[in-house]
Amino acid sequence: MNDKLRVTIKIADVEPIHFEIDRDEEIVYRKAEFHVNRLWADWRQALKNKSSQDVLARVALAFAELYYRKSDELESQARMIDNFEKQLDDLLLKVD
């Protein structure tokens, strides 16, 4: 049985969101909250002529872009490992 925890996450100047998570996942959510807020605050200062909503959209895009870059990289690495394993199997199972 997982120990559940009700958390409140505050992102930028948006109303806090409340939801339930497994207690052992809290650190991941807190790190995400911290990094999103830090990037939002930095960009809010740098992009003074942009609305808070616009800056938050840019932050969301930055994290989505990072996610998809890493996903593509992991898929590429998985294919490379699969090819390597196949080549290794071919070499080891080759009977002369």
C-alpha cells in the first residue's frame, strides 16, 4: 500500500493546484515546482514587456522541448543498444 500525500503546488502567479500523490514522489514534484518557478522568475525579469501568461507559456514550451529531446535521445540509444546486441548475438552464435 502506497502512502498518499495531498500536495499544493504553486506555479508562477497562477492559483495553487491541489492533488494527491504517492509520498515517495513528492521530491520529484517539488523539484519540478522549484525549477519551473525559477525559470519563470528569471524570464519574467528578462522579458518585462511580456505578460506573465506569455512567460509561463514559454516556460512550458522550454520544458516540453527538453522532454522531447531527451525522449528522442533515449529512443535513439535504445535502438543503438538493440542493434549492438543483435550484432553481438550474430557473432557469438555464428557456427563455422
